[in-house]
Amino acid sequence: MSVTKKIKVGIIGASGYTGLELLKTLTYHSTFLLSYVANSEGGTSVDKLHPSLTSICALEVKKADVEECANSCELVFLALPHKTAMAYVKPLLAKGIKVVDLSADYRLSQDIYESFYTSHTDVENLQNAVYGLPELNREAIKKASLIANPGCFPTSAILGLLPFMDKRVEGSQIIIDAKTGVSGAGKKLSESTHFVNVNDNLFAYNPLMHRHAPEIADKLGIDFDEVSFVPHLVPVTRGMLSSIYIQVEGKFDAYDLLKDYYKSEPSVRIFNQPVDMKNVAGTNFCDIYVKRKNNTLFISSSIDNLQRGASSQAVVNANIMMGLRELSGVSDIAYVP
């Protein structure tokens, strides 16, 4: 009987929600061996940092250190804020460690990134990064050493739009009305995510100028001004639902086109009725529905913002990078009810 060789992996940024999701997935991964867990402080253990993992994982959580990480891992997941992540990427790559970066630091060109985020301190590796949407870049991911894991809103929007870009009226507006659960705002408390403000409430934030809008436009190959993107915060813990409107031309059956486009994709499911958040919760699935009225297409795309929008997609990218079965370790059973 052959025994699969374990691949040592690590997580830097284990404290947040995406870090927790990575811990949950990697703890039971059949090939990846979680060998290094770190945050900015250290001095604790996984089960103390995340009590939900008591009796499941008691690995030491160390203060992040590039040398120690490189000596412990073949691949590392960076679940860090933008700007913080790039400080680790350059030295880790120099030591031959493969990186899946969940921040925005390597998703965009320097000029776009610096317009919406901050100055970039690792410009040379921008050209080496592969945008980690498997349905778009699977072959490039196989050869990559650095993956820029997509944002949650772009994942939902891009997957919904990709099949129809050839049918879109050139230059017409793409309108994306997206809803996300509160976990999408991260673990750090703010006035907008305070219980009293979120409970029994619904509101838009950063309309038209959200940082994910240029990412959506860039990966679809269109101008930023052609995307009108408005995110909303809804009083649920996890989940994302994008309602997308585009103008199309020509005779075609939108459902058949959508079904055919994703016929070989294991993580995209097509429905003939509107999709919802609950049926993808805890999974890597993106569920999509489409309806046409004259020249207008309505596309509904649903993902789990913490999983397909972050951590499970990161693990899928790592699986592809390391030559493993694409969905190894990733749950396909939703949190229902």
C-alpha cells in the first residue's frame, strides 16, 4: 500500500475569520500537514486562540517569523491585511516557499493598487503573481509560486459574468448589487459592524468606489467606469449574494449558455431558479442563476464569503499548485439548515 507523502504547510495570520477557516480545513486535509501557525503576537495555541477547535487542534501559535516559517513549510497561506502581506511574500519567495496570499497585495497592477490601497513595496513580484480564480487561470495556477487569492465580491461577480462577456453590449454599464454577511468586514469591531447597528438593518457602504470594483473590471478586461458596484451589509454571519445586470445582444438561451460554460467546473452549480446564501454556506460552491428579459440579463451569484470568497478557494489554489486533487480537503456539504 502506497503512503501519500505529506506536504508541510503553514498559516501566517491565524487569528481572524479566514485564518480560522484555513485551520479548520487544513487540520483534516489528507496531504497537507499543518506545520506552522503564526500571528503577530504568538504565545498561545490554536485551541486557546479559537476555542471552537478545543480537542481538535492544539498546535502552538508562534509570533510570525520568516526564517522559522521557511524552515517548517513548503507552502504558506497568508491571511493578513493588505500591505502587511507583501512584507512576508518577498522573503518567503526568495527562500523557495510557495505562497497563497489572501490579501489584495498582488491582485492588481501597481498603478491600480496604489490608487485604491497604498504604495506597493514589492513591485517585482507583481508580475510573478497569478490571480487565483481556477475557472479563469487554472493552467497558470499549476505553475505558480505566488497566488493572489481573489476578493470575495470579485469571485462572486466575475464567475457570474464570465459566460456572458462576449454577448454584452460593448461599453454598456455592468451593475452589481451585492450583499455580504458581517464576517466579510473582518473580526475587528467597528461602528458599522456593531450589533446594534447591524441587527435588523441593511445598508450600502462605499458605493461605486469600493476597492473590489477595480478588481472586477480588471479581471473582466473592461474599464473601471463600466462597472457600477454597490456592496451592502446584511445582518447574517456569512454568505454573499450578487445581483448583476448587464445589457446583451444577439439571440441565445442564457441558461443553456451558462450551463455549457461551466459544464466541467466542479465548484460552480447552475440553477433554473434564484439562488441563495444558505445552500453554499461552508462550501466552495458558487451557485448561479440567470434570467433574460429583452436585452437585459439578470444574473444571481451566491458564495460563502469566508470559504469560496477566501479560505476554501485558497486551499483549492494550493491543491492545484502542488499537483493534488483540486478539491482535496474542501467541504461540499452546506451548513443547512
